[in-house]
Amino acid sequence: MRNLRALIFSVLFIQLSCNQHESREYIQKLDNPELFQSVMQNLTDIVVYDIFSPPVASRVYLYPTIAAYEIIAAYQPESFNSLAGQVKDLNEIPKSDNKAIIPNLAALFSFNSVGKKLIFSQDKMESFENEFYQKLNEYNVPKKVIKASKNYGEEVAEFILEWASKDMYSQTRTFPKYAIKEEDKYWKPTPPDYMDGIEPHWQEIRTMVLDSSNQFPPKDPLPFDLKKDSPFHKQLMEVFNVINGLTEEQVEIAKFWDCNPYVTHHKGHSMFATKKITPGGHWIGITSIATRKAESSFADTINAYANVSIALFDAFISCWDEKWRTLVVRPETLINEHYDEEWLPLLQTPPFPEYTSGHSVISRAAAVTLTKIYGDNFSFVDTTEIAYGLPERSYKSFIHASEEAAISRLYGGIHYMMAITEGVSQGQKVGSYIASRLKTKKTSDRLLTLNTTTGEKKP
């Protein structure tokens, strides 16, 4: 009888130990940062498929990431600060005392729930979610854990979406289109499709950290003047001459950073289009590369994406404020009208005003943000464009990459040098200001103290 009791006890002990091991195993699997990388990549794929414009795409990245970050911050208050009180009008998310909730899982559900409301192709998000459920079953995640985490994630998603609904996006959908001005100095739609100007009222969108869309205005563009010796004419001719004498390396750089979400191709009476990643999406891709190389944890991965998405969002608003204030004409328009009607830029000219360069502004802001997190000399191989048929490129630092992104617009024939130079300066100020104001991670040994004006490290 004693032996039987001992045997039963041993079996129960082994079973309990196995159950505890399995429990720890699924929790460990849910701590894999690749889970968050996968939801972010899925969102990027949908952004490309749905052809969101660059500024709107930055909004699609922003709100799902903040939803995920806020859940992580709520469950790790010793490591992360909530964004409530740091970004405009955001209050603390609702809390839950349900012990079955796994914060990482809730963050993933919340990310997808918010993202689903901001995209067009919701069926693609649903397909991804079905695959995600299969993965959770493979991980042996208990149904009560899935249910509790999903319910909480969706509750937070509703909270974030309510906050997002007040950012003026819906209202700007009803604002009038840009009315074309006839004078030569003003922007006009460009070939081959002569599309309406994209988001002429984006400066009305609520910023996250900047106090306003025009907090960091660049210098005024050079006065319009087509006289041969004028500064403006010299910059116009620089674009013309660069395109007429491009090197192989310059072509590669321009194409690598093209990031035009919808490029049309015309052959005779037929037309087809190629979809590409947006400029902001490229920096989201660089963030994925950086977090993987640094072997960032699940929470640190979300933290990096949150910081970058906020910087991109505000940088686009700052840039678009200047674009639609100054209405600077594109080089292609002037060259075709006054010098060479058959001249073409290497890249297709985007459908919005020239000054300042969006790539220059947002790339610098994102680079400053990533430098804050991972340091000055974080070298990396950028594989973001491989999926779009382009090779990888190597960079010594995030700033190095942002500098190449900026000059690529001259090589593409779509920007004057003034828009690039002042765009970099504008992005530096935006990024440095956000880096100085945004305090997400509490343990920040590697963080740099940045000068909010120049972006230089303080001693």
C-alpha cells in the first residue's frame, strides 16, 4: 500500500512538473521579439499593398505601435514610462487585474486590432491573425490566456483608437483639394499622371511631441529667379547637369532610396504600376534590422519602434507644413517648360511640392532617434529593399544612412540641393527635440544626451 501511494505521488509530481515546464515554455515563446517583428512586417506588407501615401503611412505605423508600447509600459513600470502626458492628449490606458493576461500577447493583439482599423485590406490582417492563432496553439497557450489577453488588448485598442479619432485626420478628408496656381514658381502636378497634390492639409494633424507643425521652420527657399546667374537658377541647373552625368553609384543610391509607394509605367497606350515601401516604412525596416542586431528583448524592440514611429510621424507633419506653405515648383516642371521638354528625372517625381525634402527630414529624425537608443557608431547592413528587387547597402551609422537618403533625392532629379540641406537641418531639429522630450525607457545607460538645436552630444 505504501509503495502504491509513493507511485501515485511520483506520477502526480512528474505530471505537475511537466505542466509547470510547459507553462514556462509557452511564456518563454511569447517573449520572443520575432513575434512583434512579424506583426510589424505584416503591417508594412499591407501598407505597401494598400498604397498609403508617405504621411498617411506614418499614421498607420504610429497608433498600433503606441497601443502595444502602452501595454508593455503598464506591466513593466520599473523599466518603462507611459507615453501618457508625454504625447498630446493621451491618458493612461485602462488597467486589468485579470491574472491570465500575458502582456506580450495582449500587446500583439492590441497592435493588430488598431492596425486593422487603419488599413483598407482588413482581410489580409484577418488571414495573418488566423495564422497567429495556429502558432499560439502550437505553443500550447491555454485558451483562457488567449481570451484574457485578446480581450484586454482589444480594450486598449479601442482606447487608443478613440484618442486617434481626435487627431484631425477624419476632418482633413473633407477639406478642399489644392487649387493650382499659374505662376511658374508654384508647384504643379507632374508627369506621367499629373496626380493631385497629396495631403495639402497634413499640417492640421495633431503632432505627438512637437508643440505645432511649424515649431522648426527651415530657412525660406531661395527666391524664384530663372535669370542665368541667380542662386535659384544655379540650383535648377545643378539638378539638370547631375541627371545628365549620373555615375553608376549615384544611380544605385537614388534607386535604393526611391521609396515611392506607387510608381506608374507607361508604354504606348498601356500602363502598369509597381508598389514600393514608403520612406517611413524604410526606416521602420531599419529599426527591425537594428533591434535584431542589438538582440533587443521583446519590450525593448517595441520601445525602439515606438520612438521611431513618433519621430517619423511628427517629422512628416513638420515637413508637410513647409511643403504646402512655400509651394516650391519641382525641377522637372521648370526644365521641361523652359529648357528641355524631353528631359526626365531618374526617379518619378512625387505628387507634392518640393521644399523641403521629405526624405531628408524624416530620415534625419529617425536616425537621431535610433542613435539615441543604439549609439553613434552602430553599423548595419540595410536589407530593407531586397524584397523590392534591390540589393543591400552598408552603413557606418544611422546618420550615415540618413545622409545618403537625403542626397539620393538630388541623384533622382526630384529635389534642389536647398531642399536637401535645409531638410536635413529641419529633421535634425525635430529628431533632437523629440529625443530630448520623450522619456520611454527608465534604464538608459546607452542613451545619448542630445543638444535640442544641433543634435550634437553634450559633454
